Amino acid sequence: MDVGLPIPIISGKVRDVYDAGNGHLLMVASDRISAFDVVLAEEIPDKGRVLTALTTYWLGELADIAPNHLISTDLADFPPLLASMPDIAGRAMLVRQAEMLPIECIVRGYLAGSASKEYQSTGTVHGIEMPTGLDLGSQLPEPLFTPSTKAVTGHDVNISFAAAADLVGRDTAERARTISLEAYRAAQHRAAERGILIADTKFELGFIGSELAICDEVLTPDSSRFWLAESWAPGTEPVPFDKQPVRDFLEATGWDKLPPPPPLPSAVVEETANRYRSAYRLLAGKNIDDRSYYPA
């Protein structure tokens, strides 16, 4: 980062977080992309704007279910030094600082990813017995709350609800489960109207004062598995809106998943960017160049 610019208090794989004073933070979503826990050299155009715009949109849609941490996405509301940073318009959120829960609040509505692998091996999802005869992509009988740990390094680890309750307390775990399931169901209904299925998603919850709030990114292609509804059929892989082209390319190279990663071809970069842009256009009903994000 250039000398004289603010220094983030947290610099993650995708987001940089700055202290905005008065118990507030500025979260800036970059165009960086990671795969297999490695940040790639290439960036995905508009990715940061999509993550911010979709999060802002969904926080508005879910406001009746739980409070959230968003204050504003308007540069005029940011501290002047932070507002003057280059290229943050449309990719930054001023938020209330929260005491984050040490668990990932994952909700699964369809059989995909690690849940599909577990089911094929044991007939369970997150240790919960499932009906026989499900295929990849099958809708589960009901959405499941499947928490995991938050790994500082390495991979998150799936844990039982009882283990989550041990970490955060029974009342908090039950409240987190209720918020996550209600938010998923509301988002799934809204997305279905737009021709999108939400196979699974990850919520981040934290306390702002005494209230458990929805925080961080919400229902984006980075935190969710979105499928094109018209392409969905059990037993097949529906068309996704995420970084799958990046994963597919890297897998095909035989890369050992250790730094440095192979460079991404421009065609893979553009295809991935188009998937992110399409997710926002279909879900929010707007083009990403329309900066009038959902009001905070």
C-alpha cells in the first residue's frame, strides 16, 4: 500500500478492514480472488463492487429478520481520510463494530459440495440422517443449520449444534440458528422469483450491544452457492454463479495447491467476472454500474 494511505487493521484474502473511529469500521471489498486458500495474482474486475452491492441489497431485504451492522455505503458518510482512498466507491461499507461469534452459520438447502460427499459416504448431512435416494443437487427435506468453526489458518471444521452451543452458549446458538434459517428461507423465496436457487450459504453473526446482528458479507457468490433454476435437475451440476471457472482451470493444470498458483488466462478472468455481474443483475434486478445500492 502506498505511503500515506490508511493501513488496514485486517487485510484478508478479499477484504481490507479499517478503523473508522467511534466504534465503526470501514470494510472494503477488493477484486482479489482466492482458490484453495491461496490468493491469485490476477484480480476479477467488478468483484468487489458485486460483493458490496449484493451484501447491501440483502441486508435491506432481511432487515425484518435481524438487525445488521451496516451504516452507509455513501462516501460522504465516511471519515475523510478513508473516503479519499482511491477506488473505494461502490466497494466499501461503513459498519458498526460487532463482537463476532466464533462460528460460521451455514445453511444448506440442497445437496452439494461437502454435504454431497458426506451423504454418498454415510447417508447423512452434517451427521443428520437423510432420506435414501438423494442425488447431487437434490433439495433437502428442509433447510439445515450446519455450523462450523472459524479457522484462522487452514480449513473450517464442521461441528455439531451441541458443539456450537458449547462455544457460544445455548441461547445464542439457538438464536443464531433461528436467524440463519429464517434469513435463508426469505432469501431463497426472493431468489426463486428471480430464477436463482440458493443451494447453501454462510452467514456471519455478531453482537452489537445486546442484539445478535447479521454482519460481514451476505448472500454473495463468495459466501453462497447460487444456481440457475432453469438448469437445475437432481443428479446434475446446475449452472453456478461463482468462481468455479477459476477452480476448474486450476484443477486442470495439476497445480499442487501451494503458492505460487498458475496465472489465470484472460478468458477465465472474464468468464468469472461475468458470473459475478450476472448474479447481481439477476438477484437485485440492477446492473452493477448502477451505484444506487439498496438504502442503508
